[in-house]
Amino acid sequence: MGNTSSMLTQYDIEEVQQHCNKAFSQQEIVSLYERFCQLDRNGGGFVSAEEFLSVPEFAVNPLSLRLLRMVDGLNFKEFVAFLSAFSPRATLLQKIEFIFKVYDSDGNGKVTFNDMLDVLHDLTGQFISENQRKQVLTQVLGEAGYTKESLLVLSDFVKILGSSGFKMEVEVPVD
Amino acid sequence: MSSNQGKLKPSSSELDLDRPNIEDYLPSGASIQEPHGKLRLSDLLDISPILTEAAGAIVDDSFTRCFKSNSPEPWNWNVYLFPLWCFGVVFRYLILFPARAIVLTIGWIIFLSCFIPVHFLLKGNDALRKKLERVLVELICSFFVASWTGVVKYHGPRPSMRPKQVFVANHTSMIDFIILEQMTAFAVIMQKHPGWVGLLQSTILESVGCIWFNRSEAKDREIVAKKLREHSQGADNNPLLIFPEGTCVNNQYSVMFKKGAFELGCTVCPVAIKYNKIFVDAFWNSRKQSFTMHLLQLMTSWAVVCDVWYLEPQNLRPGETAIEFAERVRDIISVRAGLRKVPWDGYLKYSRPSPKHRERKQQSFAESVLRRLEEK
């Protein structure tokens, strides 16, 4: 786009910053806005699924369709809030919450065996059979103290993932 | 360039076989160290590396960067700079532009009044006619370059014109062709365009020898490959100029070269072109402007300044595949013109990446899961 003059006012930037709980600095928000405008080619004020998928690096990601459901049609403020889980300033809880939302596709706060199976399917494609997937999942669930019928909630995810110490950060390029 | 409206479609599988493994180039998010140890629930649920890669691509990606126009920084923010800038605008639009338009019109008049007679009257005498037409095409290209006040500096010994030789160059705009054509009458391979450009293509460029392709037709590639081969073998055809990127890139990056030009059994002469962006951004962003608007923009800028380097001719080395040859030449050109290489196929502007890449990631994850399941 090459649109160097940001059309955001200081007031807009502060509003966005508030909305994402200060996960990004003001400069990062300006950069994200440039990026948003670059992706939003038809200028509709939101980035459509087609526009996201035109980024080849995103389109080859196994979880791209799942993420598209979460990010399709968001306006800029919501877009920044969506990305806030990837900020180095985000807490571990926020990151785990994001992962939970990726699994919980119907948004009812509970992750079922099938939800986990679906994500595993996205991740492994045709390289593991459906039965094998079910087997693997049942086995590791059992070892962690859950069953096929268990409904996992956020606190379960916190318990399971809390100790892994994972890193889930992206760097926003600032000129 | 056809406008990029409408849905992207998955790329035909033919296009995939061209590309080396892009995984070697892609930043793999959280440098995926092979996890070890018994498979636990946390390992299955922890999708953070893949999510990080996806978010990284949303925030910034090397493909989009290739097609970003570089508008020059505005410098007229000041009490005395602003009037200077206004004066500059007035000068450019009201004095330079009309003068250039006149020069270009004169050029066309001269050209057409020579070309049309030569073309029709010398129909019998082919050798002479071709020679004259070649000179005339070089002439009209010089007029074009003059109409943008083009300052083109040519470097390097120009390879002597021999048969079995093709020229390849990086591609920023259709003016690349005009700039090179004013020095040597090349035959060129281009996408057939609509409008006045298409008219020029079918009449005048036919005389120097042109090959048309159509990006959207899958079978087209084989036909074009055949035509390329025939042309390059012909002894008195003009040397072919090929832009292996297949699309216009913004002169800061280079996308993957298509192997078509490198498997003709000919010597490949690389040409590197670099525009000086202080004067004008010569990148033709076909998604944003038509070619006419692009030309008008050039004609109302101060100048088009660029460097052209003719580099040492290269041959296929023993044991080298066409793709490796293409990459090697791309390297030579990118280093000379200061371009950063990205592992993407330019045609991804018009189609989606093949599922092969996603499948590779899926396969490696699946294998790691199954392997760790066995461990105790």
C-alpha cells in the first residue's frame, strides 16, 4: 500500500490500546494499522478470508482455516485484540486462553473429545488414520486423568499447558 | 496484466514441480526442535508453534513485501519547502509533461511514417525489411525513454549477438523491456494485454519477434515452451529476452525464477536492472494502476534513473538441474542489483499455494506423534 501517513489519530490509537489491554505499544499499533490497510485491499474496513489467504505463508499453515473463522471480518480494533495474545507483554493465561478458543470452535467454553480430534486432524492431515488419531488421543487423555467423555474447560487447559513454558510471540516490525 | 479481481483458485499441479523446497527458506516460527520423550497430552494440545507461524504471517510476510510500492517520503511539510514543491508540481505537469508528450508524438509520427511503408513495400525483401524494422523499433523505444527523461547507465560488456543465446532480467515494470530494447532489438515473451498495449503487441512487436503466453491457461506452458525452443534455435531470429519472474516485482526483492528459460539448451545472459527510487518508483503495481496511468506517472516525474548491468553469460553446469541453474542465475542478478531473494513463486499473486506445503508440515507432525507414542 505504501500509505505512510497513518490515518489514525492519537485518540484512535489510545482507544485500540485500551481495547487490547495495552498488549502493544503505540508504535506497534501504527505498524499494525499499516499492515491491516495493506491486507485490506478493497478498503472495506475489514480483512476478508480471501485477503488473508492471499498471504501464501498463512495459506500453507495447517490451522489457517480454523484461525480464519476467528479473524475473518474483524475491524482493526478487534484485529489488534486478536493478535494481542502474541505480544511479548501478554500473560501466559492470555496465551492459553487463545489456544483454548482455537479448540473451542462452538464457543461454549467446553472442549470435547471431538474438538481435540478435529484439531489433531488439521495438524496431521491424511498421514494418520482416523482410528489411529482416536487411539492416540484416548491414550494420552487417559494418562492425564481424563476420559473420552471429559469436557475440558479453561482451567483444565491451564493445568495441562501451564507448566510447558511455551513461547508464543510475534514481533511487530516497527520502522 | 489482468486485474486481480475475483477468487483465487488453487494452482495447477504443473506449476509446483518447478520449485525447490521452500521449507529451506521459510522462517519456521519457533525453530521447531524435534521434541523427544513420551507423548503427553500437553504435547498434543500445545499448538503454539504453529499458531505463532500463522500469526507471524498475518503480521508480516515476505511475499506481500515484494509487491509493496515505495512511494517516496513526502518532503513538503515546511513553510518554504511547500511552495518549492508546488512549483515543482506546476513545472512537472505544465511544462515537462507537455514537452515530453510532444517529443513522444513526434517520435511516433517519424516511426509510423517509416515503419508502415517499410512493412508493406518491402514485403518481398525480408532480410532488409527486418533490419530496418529492428532499427525503427529501437528508435521508438529511445523516444519513449526520452519522454520520461530516462537516464540509463549501461554497464558491462554487452554480449555479442550469437544464436542459441537468451537474455534474462529481473522484472519491475513493462518499461524494463523498453529500456533494454532501445539498445538492442530483442524478441520478447509477454502476457497478451488488452487495449492499446495489445494492439502494439500484435502489430509492431510482431516484427521483432514476440511470443505470447496466457497465464490463466494451464496447457499454455507446454505450447510456450515449444515456441521458446523453436525461436532460440533459429539462426536469424532476434535474441530472446525473458523475464523469468513472470510478474512485476518492486525492485527490492526477487521472486523465484521459472525454469522455462533455463532448459532451452542455450547460453543464458543475465541482465540486472535497478531503478533509483529517489527520482521515481518505477514499480508497476498492476493491482493498483493500469499501464496507461503508470506511463503518465512516469511522464510527470522528474526522471527515470536506472542502471543496467550486462552480466557474464552462464551455461548449464554438468549435473545441474534447470531449477538449480535458474536459482544460480537469480543469485547473480540479485546480488548485482541489490535485491533480496524470497522463496515464492510470482504466480502466487494469482493463485493459492499448492497443498503440498501444508501436507509436508502435517506429515512431519504426524511422524513425530507416532514416533513418540512408541517411546516409553
